[in-house]
Amino acid sequence: MPPSPDIATINQGVYERPGLARWYSDWTTLWPVEEVIFAATASQWQGAKVLDIGIGGGRTCGFIAPDAGSYVGVDYSRTMVASAQARHPGLDLRHGDARGLTMFADGAFDFILFSFNGIDSVDDADRALILAEASRLLRPGGTFVFSSHNLDWSGNGRFVADMLRVTLSPSPVRTAKAFARVLVRARNYLRARKAYVRTERYMITPDAGDEFAAPHYYLGAAEAKRQLEAAGLEHLQTYDWTGTPVEAPPDTGSSSLYYVARKP
Ligand SMILES: C[S@@+](CC[C@H](N)C(=O)[O-])C[C@H]1O[C@@H](n2cnc3c(N)ncnc32)[C@H](O)[C@@H]1O
């Protein structure tokens, strides 16, 4: 069997695309679940030392940085960092890989955020490295917030139908473009699908976002909790995408889940 492709490298290439950076920089609002979590954890990040990982086009920066005591944002895509810098001149936004943030000292932060499923861009071993880094970088009592694709979501099986969907238009040019998009998606999907992995704990499969070019990691809430604990972090709460606490996993209604954890 050939070795599985390195999904962090594939996804880094996807996130370096200028068109995708522009797409991410157009997002200006928080997800409902983020509004709930940022309000619930306000005492943990306001006036505190905040690290924002995987900032993309800078969507979260403007919500957190003004009220943080200090704020640094990192991303492993230089294109994304440049895009976020253009949007937020004056903020400390740097190139950095969540798997090894050696430029920061142990316990340097009170609050770490890795929003919108950015942690799912790497494979199982690299994910453990990222969780270990979050644990190392937090001071005791510090908070880690991140989200992940939900392996238990009932819609996961609809990916191929989503990929093939064409929106017909009265305009022949628009309809032709819609068909061309399906071809691009199908090509992306077939490439990204080479990284497919399914185990009892997780799955790696092309994400419907980013035109199916990016293979992403999916896990359920119980496995996320286990991984946090393995990294020395205490799981506090899981939320669905509306911001409702998930009390009894598995949750099948939400395509992604947000997690709040604490360094004991
Ligand atoms: C889905 S985008 C989300 C962007 C932004 N957080 C938002 O919510 O709009 C994921 C981001 O995580 C970044 N990322 C993925 N893996 C990373 C890693 N190992 N280290 C740093 N950034 C990473 C990607 O480059 C990308 O910008």
C-alpha cells in the first residue's frame, strides 16, 4: 500500500491560494456558537494574553484583539497571514504552524483559539502535536477553544450529492459555469479522496468547503474529549453550531462542534 498523502501539506497548498484567502477575508461575522462561547468565556480572554491560531482571512481577530490584554494571531499559510494583515494593520499576525509554535514559551497564554475547524487540516498524529502545543502554551487554568467536523453528523453521507449538484439558470453562460464548477469539484474530490482514512476513532475525507480540495479530519464528541484528556487538557463543554450545549453525545444534528477545555 502506498503511504497516505500528507494532508497537512495538501491543505497548506489549498490555503495558500489567493482566491481562497480572499474568500475567507470576506467573512465578517462570528458564528452563533462563537458568540455564545466568547460571551461565556469573556472573563478568560478579556484583558488576557490571547493566541489565535489559524486566523485565515482575519475573521476572528477584530472581535477578540480589541478587548484582549495582548493578542497574537498565527497561520501556516503566508497568503492568509498577508490577507489578515491587510485587513487588520497594526495587529501582531505572524506565520506559524500549530504543530510547533516554538517561538512562544511554556504557559505564555491565558486563552487559545483555533476557530472554524482549522485543527482538522492535519492527520491524527499531527493533531496530537497541536493539542500538546495548546496544552504547553496555556498557563494552568487557561482556556482552549476550537471546533471540529462532527463524525456523527447525519449529513456526512450527502457529500457526493452536494458535489454533483448543479444550479440551473435561465442564462446559458451561468449554467455552463455551474457545470464547469462541478467538474472542478469532481477533480478536486478524486484527488483529495486519495487521503481517505476511516478508523473507529476518526475519518479523513474531502470537506465540502473549499470545493472538495481539502481532506479533513472528522471525529465525534467522545473522541474529542478523549484526545483533550490525552493532551493534559480538561474538557469543559461541547456546543453545537447554534451554541446549544451538547449534553449527551453523539450529536447527529450539527456538521461541526465547538469544544471548550481548560489546562488544569
Ligand atoms: C477553515 S480556515 C478558518 C480561518 C479562520 N479561523 C476563520 O474562522 O475564518 C482554517 C485556517 O487554519 C489554518 N491552519 C490549518 N492548519 C494549520 C496549522 N497546522 N498551523 C497554523 N494554521 C493552520 C489554515 O491555513 C486556514 O487559514
